[in-house]
Amino acid sequence: MGRRRGRRAAALLFAALGVGPHACAAVHAWALTHPAAVAMEDAAPRGAREWARTVIAGRRPPRLTPDTRPSELGLPYVERILRPPGGPILAAWWVPPPGARSPVVVLAHGYGERRDRPLLSRARALHRAGYGVLLFDFRGFGASGGATTSLGFTEREDVSAALAAARALGDGRAAVFGRSMGAAAAVAALADGARAEALVVEAIYASPRQAAAARLAGAGFPPVPLAALVDLHRALQTGTPLNRPVPAEDIARTRVPVLVIAGEEDRLAPPGAGRRLLAAAPGGGEILVVPGAGHGEVYARGGARYDATLVDFLDRVLAGDTVRRRGRR
């Protein structure tokens, strides 16, 4: 009898060890892929009760509608709707250029962000430089349709739809700027055949698995092996491939020059991910590493140098100049 009870206890223990991590990963994957109309804190949970609540329910990204209009920054704009094939309707703003028809820059926000914050500041700098700008909310975020996010894989279709609209709105030339998840989606869109003359990526992560690991670590969880399990359940729940997109692999299928902008202290998207992307880019490019900047601090800490680097790169590339690989710091 005692031996039978021992075997039963051992079986229950092994079952718990196998099911427990998967159940935890499934909950966290659901939270990561289902935005909610609440704020998300990137810092580790404070206090035992908050930590326990995060362990049980995970941490969902915020889904907040834009509350700052381009006109509040002195920018003219028109409300537009984008329709990716087979996808939900996307809410967008078209900021026409100050003068004649010109190239258009598409701005793609990051995970848990929206088109006004933090991208209206970039739109203002580009508009002053003479560019038209198209900003949109990814599916599942802001005022767009959809209820889930895949961390960049499905979102590549949103970038492709925005680039197609940008070409029709401007003089036929387009560039795409992506931040964090938006950067990964932009690279994936170009790898799939979307057309752009220039690519700018800010705070780009190495892969969804790496991004999940960084967020888990920031919340006080062991990223190994939980990050791989979270990615597995993310893929199962969203119907997307494991650990995709991987920007450093996708960039090899493009020919577009790329500007990489990274924060020196960015733990979610370290500069090494950007450097690997640049090294693999057939179209060449350059990198700007902003000293002391974390994931959400690149623009604020970059200041006038950020704007000057961005505009100079686009001016040269869209004029047809060759871009060599170089770094700035």
C-alpha cells in the first residue's frame, strides 16, 4: 500500500512539473497577445500581492485610443482608414507635406503603443523636413480593429497596407520607420515584398522569444525556460510560427538601406540586435547608438542629433545616394 501511494505521489509530482509550467506559459502568452484598456508597468511588480496577481494573470499591454491630435503639434492631417487584405480596419492619420508632392514616410509604433505616442514627435520633424507622413495604429491597438497582437508577424500585413497607401498619397517614393515591434514588422513586410526606398528601425528586438524573455525578467520571472514556453503558446494561440519574425534573418531578403537607432541602455532591445541586423543587411546602412537611453528614451535623449540623423539619412537615400555601413555614437 505504501509503495502504491509513493508511486501515485511521484506521478502527481511529475504531472505537476510538466503541466504547471505550460499552464503558466499559456496564461502569460494570452496576456501578452491580448491588449487591454489599462496601463502596463514595465517595472517589476511591487509587493507580494501585486507579484502574485501578475503570476496568475500575466501582464497585458495597454490598448488606449490616441488622445493627442497632429493639429496640437501644428500639423495638418486627415483621418484615413487602411484595409489590409483579410485583416481588420486600421485607423490612420495622413499628414500631407508642406509643399509639393514628396516622398512619404510610414510610421509604425511599438508594442503597447499607439500612433500619437510616441510617434507624433517624429512626424513633426519629418514634416518640417518636407516629407508627408502616414501614421497608423496596428491591429489590436489604438483605434484600429482586431483584438490580438502577434508581436510582429501578422502586423507585417499592416505595414504592407500602409506602404501601399503611402505610395498613392505621395510622389511614388516611400520610406518606413518602425519602432520596437513596428520595426520587426517593417523588416518582415519588406522581406515579403512590400516596397520601400528606405528603412529606419528604432529599438528593434532580436525575436519575439527574446522580447518575451526580457519582459519576463523585468517582471521578476525566470526567462529560462519560461520564455520558450510562452513563445510556444503565443504561436498556438495566434496561429503564427514559432519565434517569428526574426529581423536579422528577414533583412537578408531585402535590398533597402537601413538606419538603425538604438538605446545604449535598452534591455528589451539591446544595441547588439541592431548591429546584427545591420551586418546582415544587403542594402547597407548605418547605426546611431544614443548614450544612456533605455527602451522608451531614445528620442528624448537623442534630441536634435536624433532628428538630424534621421532626416539626413532619408534625404540621402531618397535622393539616390549610396549608403555605406557606418556607426555613430
